[in-house]
Amino acid sequence: MSFTANRRSFLIASGLTALGSTRALGANEKIRIGVIGAGGRMRQLLGSADSTDVPFEIVAVSDVYTPRREEVKARANATTATTHMDYREVIDNKDIDAVFIATPDHWHVRIAAAALAAGKDVYLEKPVTHTLEEGATLQKAVRSGKQVLQCGMQQRSWSHFRNAVNLIQGGALGQVTQVRTYWWQNYGFSWVPKPVDVAQLDWHQWLGGAPDQPFSLEKYFRWRWFWNFGGGAMTDLFAHWIDVVHWAMKSDEPSMAFMLGDKYTYKTWECPDTIQAAFRYPGFDVVYEGMMASSIDDGGLEFRGSEATLKLTRSGMSVYHEGLKGDRNPVLKEESFEDGTIDHMRNFFECMKSRKDPNAPVETGIAAARAGHIGNLAFHHGGKTSWPVK
């Protein structure tokens, strides 16, 4: 878990300087998209893009697995799309305005930096970085040019999350000194690996800069749980929630982290499947707990204040005032009416035309990923670390 920039990351940041937007988009002009990484999350992103009612067409699609490329090409707005094994062929296409990137984490910065340098706007799934050092690389790649990069932190565009943040920042909870975050999933009932025809998969290309190793269905399908490709729950699930905390509390860098992690259920994984973690921020603490063998309660956050507590999930939010009888709480409740990814994608499309910063600019994605990396750093150093490391 290195945290200092190395020669490779410096070369990426300094050698790939963004060229500026390839063209200006008209008010009603169809946006031309390149797809890189055509798995399950990309299907969700494209579905959200469809729901924005903003006209777009898929010009090219890249994935190392042939059936996934063909699945995207079968979409109504992709019938003329070209298909590619190598993502660079998508980036080199001068007819493309923006790329959606939903690859495994270890490819994120390399592909995003190349796309930005080629004058493409980028929608980049979270976590935006795979290592701590990549944060500076990605920020320089974005801020050295004029391209728009939207990080896949869709809560930033989700209406009830935005309302919750307004309440917190407006002082409705009083002094908030603790935020509880949690996320439980059960991989025994979801994310079950599906058969893969290895004859149609370029495993070497999928590995990229990771050490050479034999094909593994578990690694290919559940790559988030192996250090070469992901960062476990801390950079996957926790990254969403800590981003909301950073946003609401206006503080995005912990000074200390503790993490207790164990492999109780999925012993072939490298990342822990059961976690308790704690982070110290200026004036407040954040705790996280989660496991991958129980899904009751799913995921959420609780902002604990001196006057009230705000409970927040993707389904909605509730505010509970101190000193009131149980039947009088919650005093405020709001339910979600639409997946926030739709508004997040709509915001990205709008910013492609206005050239303004999107709701989740690069700095927010870097900070959210950094917190997860710091948690993992604590895990690798006996359960505790200060930050910056002394």
C-alpha cells in the first residue's frame, strides 16, 4: 500500500497533458459515447443514461470479453458501434465526445488519463484510484486541461442525499461528532460467478499491469477482493458513504485510521470479508462496519448530532429529534423516487455542454478513495495508522 508517487505515476501525470475538448456540443446535438469495460456496472450506467432522455449514441465499445462487447452492440443506440479488445482504439476514435469507464479498479487511472489526453470527457466509476499515489496522477490529468470528469459518486446528484446534506450543513442536527456507516451484503445470494468462455477472453489484457497469473473465475468475477485489482469493501462500498460524510461535514481527510478485518467466509479472497473500521477527522469520528455474508439492513449512514440524528440510505432519509417520545419521531422523512445515477448522468451530460465542474469533480473521488486506501493501510500495519504516515 504505497503512498508516495513513483516514476510510473509521474510519467502518466506529466506525459499525458489534456488537449482540450474535441468539439463544442450543440444544445440538442446527440452525444457520441465510447464504452470501456462492458460488465454489469456498465449496463446500469447505460440504462441510467437512457433514462436521462438526453440523446446519445454508442460509437465504440471495448471489453476484453467478446460476449460483453456484443451485448452492448445489441443495444438500439449502438447498432453501428465498432467493437474492440483494446481500449486505446476507442480513445483514438476522433468521433467520440466522451467515454464511460467501468473497468476493474487497477485500470481506472491509466484509461482515464489517456482519454483526457485525447480530448475526451470522462465518466469514471468509483473508486477512481487503485492506490494512494494515483490520486495526484489523476488530478493532474484532469486539471491540466479543460475536460470534464464525473466521478461515479452518484449520491452527489441524488435528491434526498442533497437535502440531507443541506440539513446537516444548516445545523439542524446540532453538533455532529460521530457518523456511523455500514454496508452488509451476502455474496451467497448475489454476485455469484457465471461461467466464462476463456477462448473469448483476453486474460493477459485484463491483467494489465498486475503480475502475471493463471486465469481464475473468482478473480475475474470478484476482482474487488484481490489487492492486484481492487481494495475490498473499503474502496468499493465504504467509498460511497465516506464521500457523503466528506460532503456533509466539509472535511475530507482523516488524521488517523483503525481497521479490524478478517476472512471468515471467503477464505480464498485476499481482502477481508468482515470489517470494523474507525477514522478520526477534525471534530468528529467516522465508524464503518460490514460483512459479505449477511445482507439484512443493506447499507446506510447515521449522522449523530446533539439535537437530532439523521438516518440516510439509498431508499430515503429520516430525522429523529432528541427529547421526543418514540411515537413523535421521525419528525421528518423523505423517500427516494429515482436512482440517483440517472441525475448523476444527466449532470455529466449537462456539464459536457456547459463545461462547468460536475457534481462529483475529481477531487471528491480522490478523497473518497483515499479514505478507503488509508483504512486498508491501517489493516496492513497492524490495525492502525496515522495520516499522513509519520
